[in-house]
Amino acid sequence: MLIMGNEHTAAVIGTAVKEVACEACGTRYSYLATREGSAAAFSPYFLFESSAARSAQKKAAADAEKQLARACDVVPCPACGLVQPAMVRAGRRERHAWMASVAHGLLILFGAASIVAASVLFAHGPRVLRQSVQVWAAYAAPGVLAFGFWAGRRALAAGYDPNAADRATRIHEGRTRVVDWVTAGGRRGEEGESGWRW
């Protein structure tokens, strides 16, 4: 049954201050993380339009808040330049994420192909295995490709190491992102005209 109506979409950009303690030098610093939440709500038969719009806005705000709660940006320590281990792991998870999506899609296709293959085996018996090797290879191909995308993404992500960059560059990058920092010795960074300085 087709239900006429209107779909309301909303996007909300949220920010949150994330506090970090450097594992190398003990400096405590904070940076501003930004995430965009999105959501949709449906108003059947074009009724309760304003309610649906508010619902989409509320859900989008909740989505942004959820993302910010687990947000972990790659922000080097402004004092020593270390990118924290948790940030490296987060960066690796986000790199080449499209490959994981492709692998998941191929696994679904492989599951469907497996059901078809099992049905054919059940109906015709093992003799069909010898009759058409190409067909069975086609059934198995999505699974092989899915594994290839999964393994390839893991290999590419494992090679990501932001700490391999020049230390001075990392320190500069950290100082352009932080909103505040205090070294283990109690010295506080100050905001100068061209970024943060001591």
C-alpha cells in the first residue's frame, strides 16, 4: 500500500571540546571536534508537517551528539608533537572506509549466491560440481572479492602512521588545532597573533 506524504530531512552541526593527556610528555591539551548529524522524518498524507520537521531536527541533533561522544580527531600534542595512540587507531579506522562498505555488500551478495548454490546442490546432487566449474567459481567470486577488499583495507590502514611526519610539522599542526594546553611542568600555552605560542 502506497502512503503519500512528505519526508523532512535535517542536518545539525555540533561541536565539543575534547580533552587529551599526552602519553609522551604529560601535556594536557584540548581541541574542538566538529561533527554533522543528519536525520529524516515522514509526515503521512502531509499531516503533522511541523511535528515531522521538529522530529527530524531533534534526531539530527541526537546523531551529532552521539558522533561527538566518540569523536577522536588526529590532533598532535602541541608540546612534543606526538599523535596519541588512540588517535592513530581512530585515523586507521576512518581511512579507506569505502572499502569496508564494498566488502559488506559483496558478503551479502556471497550469502545470496551461497543460498542459490546450496539449493542447486540439494536439487541436483554433487554431480553438478563436476559439470560447471565456471558457475561455481562465479558463486564464490563475491566472497573472494570481499576478503580481498577487507584484507586490502587492513593493509592500507596499517600503513597509516601520522607520527612518521616531521616533528616540527606535527607540533605546528597541533598548535593550530588546540584551544588550550598546559605542560606537565605547569606552563600554559598562549594564543598569539599567528597561532599558539609559549
